[in-house]
Amino acid sequence: MLMTLAESDEGRMMVAQAGAIPLLVALLEEPTEGEALVVAGCLATLAVHSVSNQEDIILSGGLRNIVGLIHCPWPAAAECALALLANLSASSGNRQKIIRTGILPHLAGLLVGATDNLGSAQEQEQPEDWEMSSSMDPQVVDADPPGRQWPPHLTLPHSAQRHTLVGNIIAVLHNLVVDNGPAMIEIVTAGIAPPLVQVLVAGNEYDQAYALALLRLLLSLPMEDLHVYLASLGLMPALLRLTESETSPEVAQAARAAIAELSPSEATTVAIANAGNVPLMTWELPEALQDMDQDQETDQEEG
């Protein structure tokens, strides 16, 4: 009933005015699998385009329970929790509150685990001695926080939605780090870059679109060592392949934009060359991209 009501603006207002949000949040303290799935899904729907409902969820102590739920052993419930976090983080006023829960390195850890089966074409470990010039010294935590025991759960086949899970994790990360340089640095130092490149190589278009959006946020930081690091992971060949996408013009356009935003420094050029599999030298890319645009315009005129 609540899920049905929450599908409309009027219904969301009715549910909130009835005082249901604190009760729903309380159900996430020690939920069963069914409760976690239904409650998280209902709260995610209630939070859509409703700042007042988002405030009620947060003021009711919902963040702690929601963040804990993304580590539960129930994939469908965890995805609902991610959807809820995406809706909450869409409002700029909520982002810092969510970040203060310490969720960023947890999300990074979840993404690493979720991309394990995307293929090994570009799998590369983050160098242990890699450091970035920054005043940030984030605490890197395990993906699953200790201390919480979950009830026995059903085994739900979920491999078909694995890539959607990846995209949802990246979407939450993207929302949280918008206009927040220190947060971007924190997720990079937490290990976000290698799986992000892997998604560009082997993810589906939904995942790749979110990965490109997050990548472009990272490239907006004027930090040469970050650009060099990303290039060393095989970013350029991944982007070049995406510029040739025939099924998603939006992904191709975003890939071209990311290439243009990558630092043209000598150090970045060396990193690209060392990563291998780049059919064009860095200084040839602008001309090549211009040719791509001209080819597309020609195809449109002929069509």
C-alpha cells in the first residue's frame, strides 16, 4: 500500500504527513530480508524530488541504517539502499551529511568487488606506493564494517543485474563528490580508479555512462599526477574504443570530451605510451577527433 501511494507526489505527501517515515526508518534497525527490500524501496520512492521527505529520513536517523544496508547479504535490498542514497545525494544539502558517515571508501570497496567479473583485459592493481599531492589523509576501511550480524537470507540469483549494481554504485559516488575536490581525492586513494577504467572497458552502456560522468569529474581536478595515474591504467585505449560506439552516441560524445579533458602534459603522454594499445600518439588525437566529427556530420547529411 505504501509503495503504491509513494508513486505519486500527492501520495508521498500523504505518507509523510501520516508520520510513516520514522516508522519505516526504525524497521531498518534489524530487518529481515523482506523488510529490508520493501522498506528501502519505499523510502527510495518517498525521497524522489522531495526535500522535506529527504530531511525526515535523515532526521529520523536513517543514514546510519541505510549505509549499513548496502553491506547486507541481500543483493536486491542493497540495490534499493543504493537507489535511496542516490535520491538523497541528488540534493546538495544532503551530500556532506552522507559523506560524514564515512561511506566513500565503503562504496569504493563495493565497486572493486562488483567489477571483479567484468573481465581481465585492463585489470591493473593500484600501485602500493602511489601517492597524490594533497592535504587529505583519508582512512581506508574494509568494504564490510564489522559488528553487525544479519539474519539468515535467501540465495537470490542476481548476476543478470550485476552491471546495474555497478552503475548504481558509481551514480551514488558521482552525486556525492560533485564540486568536492577532497571527496574526489578520497575515492581515488580508496582505489576507485582501476575498477572505473575496467567498467569503461567491459561494462554495459548504462554503467559506462555513469563511469564517464564520474571520470570527467575526476579529470576536472587540475592535478597532473592524477591525470598521469589515470592514463597509466589504460584509460586512453578504453576511451578511444568508446568514441566509436554506434549504439550510444551519448557515450561516444562523453568519451571524446574526456579525452579532450585529459592533461596533454609530457608525463601524461609517457603514461599513455607505457600503458600500450594506443593506436594514435597523443598529439594526433585532436586531429583524429575532428575527423570523427566530420565523418558523423557526413553520415547525418547522407541519412
